Amino acid sequence: MIQKKSIKPESHKLSLEEFIQSVPLGMHFYFLKNDQLVFNGANHAADKILGIRHKELIGKTICEAFPPLANTEIPEEYKKVALTGKSWESEQIIYQDEHISGVFQVFAFQLAPKRMGAMFIDITAKKNAEEELQKSLQSLAVVNKSLLEMQVTLENKNLDLSIKEQTISGIFKTAPVGIGLTRNLMFTHINDKFAEITGYTVTELINQPVEFLFASQVEYQRITNQISEDIKRLGTSGSETVWRTKGGNDISILLNSSPIDVDDLSKGMIFIALDITAQKAVLTELQQKNEEFLQLNRNYAAQNEMLQKTNSLIEESNRKLLEITRKIKSSSQQLRIILENSKDIIYSISYQSGLFEYISPIVKEILGLPDTHFINQPPDHLYSLMHPDDYKLLGKHWLEVVEMEEKEIFLFEISYRLKDSDGQYHWMSENNKLVRDEDGKPVYLIGSIRDYTEIKKSELALKSSEERLSLALEATNQGLWDINLENNAQYYSPACFTMLGFEPGDIPFTAETLKSLIHPADKEPLIKQMYDFFKSDQQAIAVEFRIKTKSGDYIWILSHGKVFERNSNGKAVRIVGTHRDITERKLFELALKQKNEELLATEEELRAANDELLMANEKLEMQNDELQQTYEKLKESDRLKSIFLANISHEIRTPMNGIIGFANLLNQPDLPEQKRNHYIEIINKSSSQLLHIIEDIVDISKIEANQLQITFLPFDVNELINELHTIYTRELANNDKSDINLIPVYGNADNFKIISDGLRIRQVITNLINNAVKFTEKGHIKFGYEIENAQFIRFFVEDTGIGIDKSMFDVIFEPFRQVDEGDTRKYGGAGLGLTIARGLVKLLHGEIWLESVKDKGTTFFFRIPYNIYNDDNKPESMPVKDQQIDWSNKSILIVEDDNMNYEFLEALLSPTGIIIERAKNGIQALTMCEKKSYDVIIMDIRLPLLDGIKATKQMRKAGIKTPIIAQTAYAMMNDRDKCLEAGCDDYIAKPVNKNLLFKILTKFI
């Protein structure tokens, strides 16, 4: 057959360079020069991922181009790859300079000896998503909200218990997680969220057995056994299981199970359920994408290895041809030497005799037959060795030669196979020239025959690599398209149709067929986008549209396109791209959008959390590795959550038991006054204990949100030490620990005053002494301070208690963590004291540490900067003590929907004689203020119908200038800012402090 040497490749096939530029993975290329890696280029995806122009870095060494890599293992590993050909991979490389910041996964491979490339992807978003994923699966926000509601109910200890039950019922109904109560494994109570998750109504689930919801009997038995074992060890259980909804769908559930009474399981169980089906599906998809990415890496490495071998053969052949060409130019004698030593078979056939006049000796090396076997023999003597399938092609070739015009004609690349003396076939490429005399008659046929068997094998291997590349695209469910704008040639790979459910033969696999399937509403916008792209100088485009499948349904397609060729005017001539089915992602986005719109109608405090959850879900879709690490962290988080829930449940139930139990005893008729007072004292102590737990949780939230304020005022350090000595002397006596010696240490003379936040310093020392009292049975507790220098003061608390193992030094400062975390703990506590202490010391610009020996004792230290108080830094004014207030001619409007909170404020304000009126929601308050003026308004933020923020804005818009004091159970710094931005004049957090409330009211009345 006749082929031209320069054949234009088919428009639908990608070259290696086009493939490199089209892949979405970043790629860098280097070569070794003087034992230094020199940067040689990058693909377009690398520019986009890193946000820099790599062309400016070409010619620089790797450490000049990317300076932070000088202190890493990467330059040496890259050298090994370039020299040995052994690939190298790193799952996590952290890189940061003035232009680039992120975490990357890298795969390095050899391109040729002393040349290498590196593929990378940015996994920074994946790392950031870990915290978002943990937040989305935790229900601590629900616990905090419930605790804050309980805090409000405890402010008035003599309120009717039925009101408390209504509050708890409200929490139960509105909780954002499913809550179910059972007795004898039968549902007795469930909230609306629980019913929503299962697809049943509340009525349908009441009195149904727990087994009713599980996907199978085997799954129910497994979870039952796990819950039983966990409750025996921890008092609660956390597990992941599968339920079957009313519609017959299986869903993944994160289930927390706790007995109502650990000592009496017959009283029933509490189940808290969270639907994690969407998260599980995303994790599964990301894991699959990660496997596809790794397979693509392996395929590319194999293809690259084959291309290296092919390049080596071509380079070697070119080198030898150049050497032969130089020898031909020397002389006739050199020509003869070249002919005899050429790796090609050179021959000459006389047209007069029709016989071989010359054939080069190399024929023996190639075919195993000497040149004498062919000289003075007809051509058939050679072509008799030809493969039978190729002989007809040769005959056709000679027929064409005979029919050619009488002039010199060059005939190129007559390819066929010749059998050697061992019976093996060689791929041969013959070039020849017909020499004519002056009359145009043929005289000689001169030609060369080259053995290109190895090259042919490389071509076949390359073709196989191209086929594997095509299979890789199909494996990632992507179709390939190629458009030539000059000749309007369009190619769409079969995958573009098979992803729609069509089989070969169902419809013509043509561009026109594909266009006819595009959704009518998307066709014109798609044409406009493509038209605008063709006119612009953009390099790439990404469009989304719907297309009809074989079943008649529509799916979403993401089409990425890239310009691969432009004409002399810079206009795009050829564009290549891919189609990918993104229906699941679009449906997921639409579901998230709908869910987000529903959440916007809920309470204000949940909106920020919902936005974060939406962002977390969107980020999760982009992740494709680190799944195992995330899963392990989730298991650890679930373990810590179970420990925390069991711990906090115990800590809350203990004082609650005292409050509820002794409150019921107060109802006994003819109760002696002495016992009544004793019961009230127990209720007060239990309330204080419960409030302390709640305040600790609020402080932790403020510290983590960086919203806890520090106030620097003068205070007497020695006076603080004296007060603490008095308090804890009594505390030790009350705990039957009077034999422990409590030793105060003063680092300076009397009246030693410094400027700092005395309240927070007191809180830190109190937490440390509480731990010392808790864990010390005998010996002493020593506390106090030392002056280190003119700038720092160091406080300490020393005990002779149980001590702390060195391996737990960091753990004890983590939230809800304790040295003893089992259900057989000897010592109580929520595990927040040291966390709060560390956070407060950090806010005071100090540091905290400890020294401890197991079974001998522990000493905690913390150091903070300070200023000595003197007349130069004395405050202009000091707080004024409370005094009797008379507001009998003043009026106040209290906007509060909760009867208990209103009665508390009314009880505080009634002794002043002020006229008190009440509004139960924001609309009622707005109406009352339009009809009557008040001296001041106390506005609750969380209100029905119209909340306090919106009510305040509407009052200010209506011209009502009455001072408004906002009150809310939320205690974060930005809550105050929101109130003031809405138009409030001041702000007070719940629980309301009487002195602070009167101080604020005095400013406006």
C-alpha cells in the first residue's frame, strides 16, 4: 500500500501534549543538569490550581522556583525518580509561600532518563472539611440549647413544677434530632423530628416495638447486644445502624441510647437519632473517586514507560541515519562502505535483465541469507519470502509503477512482512526510485528496505496505550468530543451516547442526534454560551445542560471544553472537551437548596449553623481522599461524645435529683420549719451546682468563639488569696477533709494591687483549687503567687493528691476529658475546669503548665503579665454600692413570652414602685408602644410571631425613641452587637443579675 510520510491525525484523537494539557490534574516537569533539578514547564491545570504563571519559572532550579521545598525531602525524592525510574507518591505535602498555600497529594514518575514529571491535586479543602463534617454530625448545639433553657427555669426555685414540664416538652418537640422514649421496648413518646426521619406519623409509631424500625432482624439483634454491653460499661451507648422507612428505603442512622434510670432499666430508654444517609453516600462516592484517580495514575505511568522505550528506539535510529548520511557525502568509496554497513537493505534492479545487480550484505544479518543468494536473481527471489497477506499489496504497487507517467517518480513506504531463515517475520518498509534514460525508458529501480519491526511493536504498544486511555475515560463515565470550526467536523465518542442508556444501533451516534436530545429550555442558552466563547479569547469553557436519555428522562451533563488550535488571527479553530453526568450532584444541590430555604424560616440562632452545614456538604462533594483518617476521627469523636454525654448526664442529674426530690418534699403538710429550711438550703446548693456546670459550658463556648471579654481593673492580690483561704477552709470542713493543711502563700506585702482581670484570675485559681480538693485525701494544699520580675507574676496551686501520669498532661486540658473516663469513676466533674483555665490564661496573655508525680501530688502554675496599681493608673470612678430606688412615677414595658421569666422580672422591679406592663410578642409590643409611651422597654430577643430584633427595628423605623434594653439567653459577644445594630440601647444576658439590671436601668430612668 502507498502512504505519505506526513499524515494528518484524525481530528478526534488526542496527542500526548493535548492529553497532558486537558487533564484536570496539575503537572510539573523537570530535568537533571549538573546534579540539579531544573524546572522545564507545567500544564494549564497547574497554573489554575496554584494561581501562578509557571512560564516565569522555567530554567530555575526546583529550590529557586519553589523555595519552601529546600527544607523537605521532595528534591531528593524527585532526583531518585529521574535517575532510577521508580515512581514516588506522597499523600500529604504542606506548602506555603507568599503566592501559594495549601495541602497537596503528589505522584512523581520518570519521563526519560534524567527527566521526570509530577502530578498533583489540591486537597486543602478536604482538610478544612474535617471540622465541618464533625460539626455536622454532633448534636452538642442541641445539648447547649437545652441547658440554657434549663438555666432560665432554675432562676426562680419556687416556681410551679408544671411550668418546668412544659419547657422540657417544648425542647422535646422542637429538637433538631429525633428523640424517642420507650418502655418494655415499645415506643411511648416520640418527637416530630423522629417521625419525620422514619416517614411514619407520630400516631403510627406510638405503641410500636423498637424492632419495627430496623432493616432486618439480624441488624436489630446486633444493635440490641451492643446497647446492652455499652450501658453496662458506660451507662449510655452510641452506634451506627440501618432503619427502614415507611416508604421501604434503608437509611443510615447515628443512634444514641440512654436508660432513663441506670439503676432501673425497666423505666425505659431514651433514643436520640440522627439521619446520616447523605453523609454516608458522599463518603462512598469520594472513596470511589479516589480509587479511580489512583487507577488513572497507574495507567498513565504504564503508558509513559512505553513511550519512553519508543522514544529511545526512535532516537537511536535517527542517530544512526545521521551517521550514514555524513558518510555518503564523502566519496564513492565511502558510499560502498556505507552500503555494506548500512542497517537498511540497499538494492539495485536492472530493467533490462530484470535481475538484482546489487543488494547490501546486511540482508544476511536481517533475513539470514547472504547477498549472493539474491544477486543476479529476479525480484521474486526476495518477495517469495513475503507474508501471503502482503503479496497482493506488492502486486498492486508494481501495477501502479507501470502505469505512471514517463518521469522520475518517488514511491514511499511500501510496507510488508518478510520471513527470515528462522521462519520469523520482520516488518519492512521499502523506499525506491525509478531511474529513466533520456528517452524516458526505465533503466534501474534503486531502493532501500528498512527493518522497523521494533518500531512497529512500539506503535502497537502505543495504540494499546491509547486504547487504555480511552477505557480510562469510559471508566470515569466521561464522553469525549472534538469540534473543528474550519470544516465543521464534529466527533462525539460512543460514551456520550451510552451514558444516556443507548446501545450501538439504537440511534445514529452523530452530533445532530445529540443536539436533538438537549432539553428545549437549555438549547438556546447553550448555543449562546458556545457562541460567546468562540468569539472570545478564553482558553476553556464549562457549561451545564440537560439531555434526554433512552428512557425519556432528563439528566444533567457538565461539558468541559478547551481550545487546542487557533488560526493566524487568533480565532479558535479546534476545540476538544468531555461530557460528564452530574445528575446526582445537581439533585443533591437542589435538595440542599430546598433544605436551606426551609431552614431560613426557622429560629435565628439555627441559621448560621444551617449555612455552615450547607457549606460542609458542598465541600464534602469535592473531597476524594483522606477518608480513612476522617472516619477514624469520627469514631474517636463519637467515643468522646458518648463519654461526655454519660458524664454530663450524671453531673446534671445529680443536682437535678436534689432540686426535684426536695422540691416535692416541700409539699408535705405539717412539715417542720427546720426541715423546710434544710430542704430549701439543699435546693439552693443543688441549683448553684447545676448553674456552675451550665456557666462552665457557656464559658467554653465563649472561649472557643473568641467572644469572652477581658476587663483590666485594679484589684488586691493578697485580698484574693485571703478570700480563697477562708472559702476553702470551710469547703474542706464541709467535705470531711479538715485534716488537710490549707497553706496560703503571699509573694508581696499587704495591699499588693495590680491591674488585670481579677475576676478571671480568681476563676482560674478556683478551678485549680477545686481539683486539688477533689483529688487530695491527706497532706496539704498550698496556693499563692510569686513575683518573677517587674513584668510577670506567677500563681501556683500545689497538692499531695493522686498525681497525674505524664502521658495525660496534654489530655487533661482538652474539653470534657479527664484522666478517669470510665463509668466507675471515683471523682466527679464535667471535665471543663482545666480547659477553661487554659483558655482564660491565654486571653490574659499568659501560659499554664504543671508538674506531677503519680501518687505523690501535682503542682499547677500559670504566669501572666501585670502592671502595679498606683495613683497614675487609678480609674476615674469606681462602682457605686446598691441603694434604695424609688421609680413610683416611672413606667416600664416588659416584652416577654415566658411567664416564669416575666414573673421573675416583676418580682425584682415591684419594690421600686415602677408601673409595669407586659407584651407577650413583638407585634403586641409594637402596637402598645404606638398607643402609649414608656420610660424604658426590656425586650426579650426570642419571641413568637415577631422576634425582638425585628420588633426593635420596626419601632425605630416608626419613630419610637424609648430606650430599649435587650435580654437573651444567648451570651456570645456578637449577640450583643446584633442587638445594638438593631437599635437597642443596651444589653443584658440571662440569667439576669439584679445589680447589673438596676445599674443599666438607672442610665435611662
